Amino acid sequence: MKCKPTVNEVFEYINSIAPFEKQCEWDNSGLIIGDKSSKIAKIGVVLDITAEAVNYAAEKSIELIVSHHPVIFRGIKTVFSSDPTYLLIKNGISAICTHTSLDIAKGGVNDALAEALGFKNAYPLSENGETEMVRVAEISAISGAELAKLCSEKLSTCAAMADSGKIIKKVALCGGAGTDFIHDAANSGCDAYITGEAKHHEFLDAKAMGITLISAGHFETENPVVAVLAKKLKDNFDCDVEIIPQESPAEYFVNEELLCPLTELH
């Protein structure tokens, strides 16, 4: 039965679908700011709690923001009036952040990414540990360039690729900054690895390992979960749920004379 929730009831629901105890030890997921007992009439869902997101929430009378990235990640020594933390407290808005706990969860960030890319029956790379967040999908044979183009089109992004030259039938994916697990994916027989961002040496390492690496944008590979999470909250609670509008902070400028189809902007 739907009910108008308290902050703590929303926390407990999120904990039931993406257990906070499963977050990585370096993470800061959970109820970061707020009053557990406050009744909530309106929830906002967003990837990043920025000052713009908080101001939007205040204007729309949103009392709780649920985000993926933690509004407080590491220890802070100062808080200024333009900071999201200050603005949340000033406006009496609570914040629940579900970061790596949602990366790992069934139906979370990486399942949403697999669905956005059209990959069916994706499964975890492992059953425990941080590699549990990586998803693997079996797909019809495709080239590296075709897979990069698919990422570009489905995620409306600009995809960068280091192509192993192999035909790809088994793909691993981890949204955001997920290159830590590319060796695990290669050792599990994956032909390609899709993530949000990669460094120069990681592209070199991928080619040396014989696995195609595609970097498709941190925001773009994680943002699909926002709509999924908003729907779950809407289906379970008797309150308004709104997706807070947000775009990637990164803009891409490409010399059109060098533009190839796999990096074509949409």
C-alpha cells in the first residue's frame, strides 16, 4: 500500500533495493543530510546534487533529494553559502545518496545502462566484491566501431574507443569511472568493456590485453538510472516524485573535418 513517507521510510526502501551495507568501503552512501522523521510530500531525483539542483528543488517545494553521487563524499573543512550542503540545510531539504550501493544493486545503475544500450539478460561479472557492479551481456557479433557508434547513439554522447580489432560477442560494462575492473572483464573472456571515462594509459593497456575499451561519458553512462529510480519511488510512495533537470557538465567540441560516425554528436 502506498503511503506518504518519512525521510527514514524512503531511506529504508532504498536500502531494501540497494543495500547501503554493500557500498564500497571508500564510499559515503546513505542519509547525508536531513531529519529522519520529516514527512515528505515531494521527492526530487537527480544524478548530482549541485547548487542548481538544490535551488530548483527549493523552487518546486521538493523536501527530499535522492541522488546517485554523494553530496558530501570526503571530509569537508568549509561550507559556504553557495555550496550545495549549505543550500540543502538552509532550505530544509534532506538528501539520500545511493552511490556504489546502487551501482551493485539489481536494477541499479549498470542494469539501467545495459537496458539503455539494448542489451538483454545482463548479469553480474561476479557474485561478491566490487566487481559485482560490473554487468556482462552476450550480444550479436559486432565490430568495435559499430559498438562505439551504438553507445554514441543510444546515450546521445561522444564515444572514444581503443579497438582491439576483435569481433565482439561478449561485453562488460560499468558506468562512471569503472576502468578498475577491465582486467577482470578481460580475464572472464569479454571482448569489449564499456565505461564512462578512461585515461590514456588505460586505452593503451586495453589494446595490449586484446579487449576493446569504449569510454562514453561519466554522466551519460550513469544518468539512465535516474528515471528508473524515480519510477520505483513513485510506484511505492504516495507523494510526488520529480526528476530534477540536469545535463552533463562536459561539453564536446570536435573538428568537423576529423569527425567520424562513431563520435558524431546528437
